[in-house]
Amino acid sequence: MRILVTGGAGFIGSALVRHLIGETDHEVLNLDKLTYAGVLTSLAPIDNSPRYRFVKGDICDGPLVAKLMAEFQPDVVAHLAAESHVDRSIDGPGEFVQTNVVGTFTMLQQTLGYWQGLDEVKKAAFRFHHISTDEVFGSLGETGFFTETTAYDPRSPYSASKAGSDHLVRAWGHTYGLPVLVTNCSNNYGPYHFPEKLIPLIIIRALGGEPLPVYGDGSNVRDWLFVEDHARALRTVFETGVPGETYNVGGNSERKNLEVVHAICAALDEFSPRADGKLYSSQITFVADRPGHDHRYAIDASKIRAELGWEPQETFERGIGKTVRWYLDNRQWWGDILAGRYDTSRLGLAKAG
């Protein structure tokens, strides 16, 4: 198949592209704007493949998207391009509305025009796969799980923008008949994760001897999904999922944030002990909580398991070990990012002005 991936230089997008080029015979066209979080070196392992092509461009650029559709003739659009960091959405929500809502609208409109021009066989086989987040569902209490029928209750500018894009995708499916798929995933982690997110941030700050910031008391809970497991899930959905359906993708690995930080510290203690003999956990520092910080997310992934046969292969403990080792072995990848565009400082304090 020919797969147009938007946001393929981002964390999850690059994992999907590497998986598709490395594990299938599919052709991939990667459209990415290369914002601060788009990192082309994340695609170095497959960059020379004749089945891979990269185009720098904005999903809000309708004429460009239409041109690429006409040239590449995709069988699948895997739409991952999005602003994704909650803290940044608190500081600057406008970019999130523009990329996540307006960008998704543009992709839908251009895809619809392309799809309507296909013959009946290609029309029936085509898929528009929108990749979203569990954050659209809001916050859980101590028990229960998000399912595909959980009501939406977004609490941050980021999750509200993703909820809006989810609704647009489903509307284009219902109104125009576009064969759409939606997946909502839990927190991803793994190699090539941009340093602003919790797990790589803690690894990098720990190695730098800096304080390890934990929001509030560290009791907020997330379900963690190894990014390579997610890439397999996405491929499974657009290859075998039923148009119009939603599939939740989770790692079945609920952890409190403080537990995650301790797990990272323990892995670093094993693989790269501090020169002074102290434990990395001595660097943990509790900081003021994120404004509107959702308490708990947890995914029920039984539908994708039962209907499509996917389940996560990586345990959290193994995944954290692999991730820490990768950051230790690939200091140049994240060192270049820190040198050029991100200094690990605190974001999302909701200050006016």
C-alpha cells in the first residue's frame, strides 16, 4: 500500500514510518512541517529507502496537500501531525487550534476530494486514519477505564483541540461517507521521544545532575504505551480495522508519575551510576502542579485486542530499560536538540500576558 503519513518526523509518526519501512513492503510519503518537535534524524535508519519520501510542508496548506495526494495516490492517510504538549498548549493555545483543528479540517477536505475521484474498488479500500489521544476523555477517579464510548470531557487547550479534530473526522465519515478510523492512545514513551515530555526530560536532567521536577505530589496516574507497540497497533488498525470504528490503544501499564520517575532513576543507577555514589532519586524535587492537571487516565484496550488481535508486547519495566539505554547510547540525538531549540525549562505555568 501507499501510505501518506502526516507528522512523520514527530515521535509517534517517526516510529510508524520506521516500522512501515522496516517491517512491511508499503511505500511511505512523510509530510511534516518540521516545527520544533519535528526531528529528521529520527528517520535516519530508513532515510535511504527507495520506498520512503519526505516533503516539508504544512497540513494547513490545502493546495500542497492536494498536489501530494494527486502525485502519490495514497491508499491510506495516517494523520498524526499535531501540536501535542499540554504545557505548551497552556502557554500558547492558538497554535493548537490552528494545527489540530484547522489542519485536520484541511486534511479532511483535500482527502475527500481525492477519495471522491477514485474508482469504486479503490474507494472501498481507502482509509483516513486519525490518530488521537486518551486526554479527550477528561480525568478518571481512582477506578474505571476509558472505553470507545466514554463521553468526551477535555480539560486542557491541547485535549480540547484534539477532541475537536476527532469530531470533525467522525463528521466527515457520517456526512460524506469518507472511510475514517479513529484511535485514541495512552501516553507513549520510548526512543526518539522529544525531551520536553516526562520520561526523556527526567533521563536527560538526571544525567545532567539537575533537579528532577515532579508535579504536585506525583500521584497523577497515566497508562504507558511503548511507542513501537503503538506503531504496530496503528498499522493493524488501518490494514484491518472497520471504517467508522474507534479503537482505544493502551499499554496496560498504569503508573503514578512518581513511580515512573523512580523507575527511571533505578534504571540509571544500574546502567550509568553517578560518580559520587549517590542515587539519582536524590535529585527528585516536587514542584507546583500543572494548572488543571488531570488526575488519572487509563485505557480499556479490549476492543482492539478482541477484534483485531493486537496487544502490547512490551512490559513497562522492560520498556523503561530499553528507553534509558537508548538515551544513554544516543546522546548526540538529544544533545543537538538541547543545543538548538529546547533547554528543559518549565512550561505551562498559565501566566497572563
